Amino acid sequence: MKNLKVAIIGCGYWGPNLVRNFTNLENCTVTYVVDKLPGRLGKIKKLYPEIDTTKSFDQVLEDTEIDSIVIATPVSTHYNLAKRALEAKKHVLVEKPMTNSIKDAEELVELSKKMNKVLMVDHTYLYTGAIQKIKHLIDSDLLGEIQYIDSTRINLGLFQSDINVLWDLAPHDISICTYLVKEKPVSVQAIGKSHKKNNLEDIAYLTLHYNSNKIMHISCSWISPVKIRHMLIGGDKKMVLFNDLETTEKIKIYDTQYSTTEISDHKQFLTLRSNSEVSTPKVSGREALNLMAEDFINAISNNSKPISNYELGLQVVKILEAAQTSIKNNGKIVLI
């Protein structure tokens, strides 16, 4: 298998994690790290003296030995950087979300097809042992028909300067819902408020509506005094709690069901049935980011479809843009 040469663009918050994981992969060499700030490049050079550091993105694009570009920069820059990389015949991995508009995301998808290059989005959560286990439970029908997903992702900060809290945090949960449930939502509804002068919402609530009886609800906040990362997934056979902050028991499966009983005309009684059985399956402890990076390299080397492919990435952007429209129209339901 060919040893692929990779350039990583941006080494602020997330970039150093990408450098570490791609450096540890076989059949892959991180050749360049690009950033505008010399201080960041100096830290990378100290840790990885074998990597060339530069402030010039053009230098990387012009290097014909570079096979792929990994983009870890602000969302507003994703489209331009990814487009230029694809036009330079490089495979592209871009941080989530893919772009800040449907139009730009669709253009990148078409360009990747035209250039026959991999375009992948770093939705890291899809590669966690917990989400992979839940995906297996759903696909094997252990949970039954999924009826709802209720997700909470809140903490204090980190405030973004170019996107609101939904564009920052919700891509994690939207990508998970998209991955776990094959059915696509038909409409979205969102409300949010900004408590800063820049009018970027720092707290928001998003609901996804489906043609079936499913419903997904996502709560996001930068202004919570506590950090919560949990997701409830309700099936008509069993239900699952995913708590990402748990160290050993990230998933709990509840053998709980409910049914309705007619008690009189137009009245029903809800019965909750539980055998009090809660199981905590083991999940893989391998770093999700390492698996994501490996999936990108394998997609290039084997011409395979990655888990976090551009179709999923585009769907996330469609939901986010519709949610943005809904917020600006006081929670109006917006068709996708």
C-alpha cells in the first residue's frame, strides 16, 4: 500500500489532535502543517521536528507529492480551502460542519465527484465505541423501532466568533442521528437566544420531524454551569442512555417498554413495563479520532466509502441551514 502524504491546515484547538493521530497511522506521513501564527507552528515543530511547517497554503497545493489535505480551520474558511484543495487534485478531510451553507457544500460534493477525490467530514463521534455499539443494537433490531432521540450537549464556553451554538455543537448530535436512523427528517424547528452583542445564539433547541412517528430533539448551550453530554434513544423494545462523560459505563440498555390501554371512550391509560433489567455492554476504548483518520486513509487507498462520507456531511449542513432559518423566523417549521 502506498504511503500517503498528508498536509494539515490549522493547528489551533483541534489541529494538534489531528497531527498526533495521523502521525501515528501506518501508510501515512504528515508532511506539512500550515498555520498563520508562527507560535503555533513552533509548538508543532518542537513536538514533530520531521514535519515541515509553513504559513503558505499555496506551497502545499503546489507540492505534487501531497496526496491529501486535512482542514481544521474556522467554518467560514472551509469552502474556499476545500475547493482549492480539490481543484489541486488532493483528497480532502474537513472539520465539521463541512461548510456554512448548502450551496457551498453541494458544490464541494460535485467537485469531489468530478475530480474523483475523497471528500470526507470529521464527525468524530460516529467512530466512538459507544455510537458503534448503538448502531449495532439498532441494526440488529434489539431496540426495535426507534421512536425518539433526545440529546443534551451543554457546557460553559467555548464561545465561537463566527457561528452560533447550533453550528458549533449540534453537528455532533445531528450526525449521530443521521448515522443511526436511516430515515431522513422532512422538517426542522428551532429556537434560540443570544446574550451577547454579536447576535450569535448561545443557547438553542432543535427539533427534527419525520414522516414516521419519530422525533429528535437536541438541546445546545454555551452558557450552562454544568457540562452534560447525554443522549436518550427510545425504541419500542428497549431504550438506551448514552452518557459520553462516563468513563466506564457509557451505554446503559434499559429493558423498558410502554403500551396504552383503553379505559373508556376517548381515554387511554399509559402502562410502562420494565423488568428492572439494565445492561452495560462493553465498548471499544480506542480513540475515535484515530479511527476517523484511519477511515480517511483507507477510503483513499481502497477506494472505499467512509463512515463520515460527504452525503452525511451534506445532510448535516441541510439541517443546520434549515434550523438557522427557523430561528430567525421565531421557530417556524422549515421544510428540508
